[in-house]
Amino acid sequence: MDWLKGESPKEECGVIGLHTPGVEAARTAFFGLFALQHRGQESAGIAVSDGTVVRMHKDMGLVSQVFNESTLTELPGEMAIGHTRYSTTGASVLRNAQPIFCQSLVGEIAVAHNGNLINADELRAELEAEGEVFDSTSDSEVLARILVRNIGKGPEHAVAEVMRRVKGAYSCTVLMPNLLIGFRDPAGIRPLVVGKVGNGYVMASETCAFGPIGATTLQELAAGEMAIVDDKGLRIACGAQGTSHMCMFEFIYFARPDSHMHGELLYSVRERMGAALSREHPVEADVVIPVPDSGVPAALGYSKESGIPYREGMMKSRYIHRTFIAPDPRMREMGVRMKLTPLREHLEGKRVVLVDDSIVRGTTTRQIVKLLFESGAREVHVRITAPPIKHPCFYGIDMASKGELISAHLSIEELSAHVGATSLGFLSIPGAVASVGAADAGFCLACFNGEYPISVPESAKTGSTDVGQMAVS
């Protein structure tokens, strides 16, 4: 919802790929995409193959708005890929909706991409100089064009060439008339998991897409790996040697709590983050409440570790969707009040611990704290499971300007005063990493510590330090 967009970070896409022998893949892709709707709400698309022709339907809106019985019936075939988008590179317009569709010497190709390329402008200029004509402004088309140019030499070669030239974060699914490919960049920043569905296979951004379609997990693709499904079945290949730098925000916020990553249920990871937060920032209080719904597991963990009772302090409306009303300060506050209704009886006279996943710009946190005090809370101690976000992301999260990031400009004490909290505590970086429970895993922590696993060119950093964009009013 745009009223609340100023607070929560946005991630740009969810992808899926399917091979479902004897079953119409488009319908299965629809249910899988529906489960990935949290990863993007601007547009959705599905491409299918009947073994000869690749067909596609995409449009602006939610999955349930873009597809119906009629559109799915017009997409016959047993192989499909799907995409749901939140834009970080390229305007939010239909021509940038995905999958991207291209022609090649060996047939039609559709590509769905989750992530963000940091050398897209450079590659686009090179390809245009070589005669390529682009149909969109999306960085995803740059990746697709490189893939198309090399697919004639086989999928392994084509994906390896993408990994050689393209820098940034990308998990992709690719569809050709008789071929399905999924691959993950050599830093493994964005997730991609492979599963078994019936007599075929599925690839998706998260395992939460598997349950609705009756699939089981086979494996997460490692950094630089690809999965190829053709008439020979499934094979896993290496496109480039890589080192995993999985995005920590997938564990803190982006991925659904019922998904598994690195073999861990994310609900449990977030409970452990809440427990760690309690140990790092204890406080005397009467009740622990979450910001629904993303703060619930961490609030339960905080409550269990601290011994402070857990209660719901706000009810979230399930019927508030995105809007394009101009998000001026008055409308932002109205949006919070429409979406969150305080339970005065649970708050009045209480010392409250308010648990949430992150603070990006600070606007919504301040409005929620104000709402709790207006509802009779005596104290509001804010506890956040993400460490302070001080650096922009260039790998697919919609926080590419340091000027937007309130923790980059205010100390914790200043930020606590700004949001009106009695106290404020953030989980430490070591606390977040330890909570994941995957001791041998590597993580991208760049938005917290400024250490970027993939070198970012100066051209990609343009505007990233514009403090004029910071919303602190």
C-alpha cells in the first residue's frame, strides 16, 4: 500500500518455472505466483510453451487481477515461467512487466528476473552499438538479450556467458519451446529453489510457492548454479564459481515466514531474532506486541526469552490494498490508521515493547508509536530485528539513496526521539547472522555495514547520497 511504502523496504520480484507433464502449466504457475505475491504487486505475467510455440500474458496489477479463467485457458502447454514485479530498475509500466519475450535463432525465449544489475547501462550501450534494439527500459531485458545471443550454443554456455558479463543480483527462470532453465548469480544474493511436482519439476524464489501446487523441495541452487529441464529430465550445472552472499533481508523481512532457506524455517529464524533482541536490549515492560504481520514471530521470540507476556496490540485490516492516492503526510497517517486499529484495552496504562522488522525512513514507525500513546500506552519501547540500515542497496531492494535512510543521518538516541519512543533498540549484525543458524553460510550485509560483495560502479551510485530525499518530517 503506497501510504505505508515510506517505511517498509520493497523487493522487486518473485519468479517461478514449471514443467508439469500431463498438466496445464499456466494454471499451476498461477497458484505458485499467487503464493509469491508478497514479493511484488505492480505487475504479473506467465509465459507457457506447448512444445512448439511460446505464448505469454502479462499486465499491470496483482496476480488475481491479471489472470482469470479466460486468460489461463488461452495459455496451453506443459512448461511455464511466471513473474510478479516490484520495479527497482525501469518504470512501473506495462512494457517493463515480465516475463521478457525475445526471438532467437533457435526459437522464442521468455525470461523472468528477480534482482538488479549494476552494470546494466554499460551492457545496454555495448549491445545497442552491436545492433540490438530494446523494447523496454528494464535491466532484465539486458540480461535476456545476452542470453538470447548465446543460447544457440546450448543452455550451459548461454548461462555461463550471462554470468561472465552481467554484474549484480539475479535469479532467473527461462522458457523456450522445449527447455526450462533456472539460474542464480555467482554471489547468490537472491534465492532460487528447485522442487519436484508430479512427474515434473518446479523452480521458484521461495518454497512457499511449493505447497499450493503440491510440490516438494529438492534443493536450493547454490551461487552460480543452474537447473536445466529438457527431454532428458533435470540436470544441475555450474555456470560460474561463486561464493554465497545471500541477502540478509530475505531472512528478516522479504521472504514469507513459512518458506525455508538454508534449511531453516524462516518463522523460527525470526523467533530467534526476537529472542536475541531481548538479550541485547532488555527492558522492564508489561506486554510485548508486534507490528502485524511481519513482527509477529520476532515478538513471540522476544516474549518467550524475556518472560514478558505477548499480546496483540493492533489489528491489521486484510482489505487494504495498494492505492495511487498522493502520499502526502496527512494521507500517510490516515493510511496507517486505516490499516492498523489499536486494541486500547491491551494497551492502556501498559509499558509496551513494540517489535518490528525494520526502520527505513522512520515515518510509519513514528505514526504507530503515536497511535499507541494515544491509545493509553504509558511507555513504548521499540525493538527492531534488522540492524540500522545505513547504506543504499544496489542489488534489488528499493532503497538506493542514502538520503532516504534515516539511520544514516541520526544516532539511535536521535532516532528514538524522532519516532517518539521511550527507548529504541536494534538487533546487532552478529545477532542477526547467528539467528539464521547456518554457520557456513555467507550473507550480504551491505545495507548495514557498507561492505558490498559485488563492486558497485560509480555510475550506479548516482543519487545514492542525496540527503534531500530523506523523509524525516
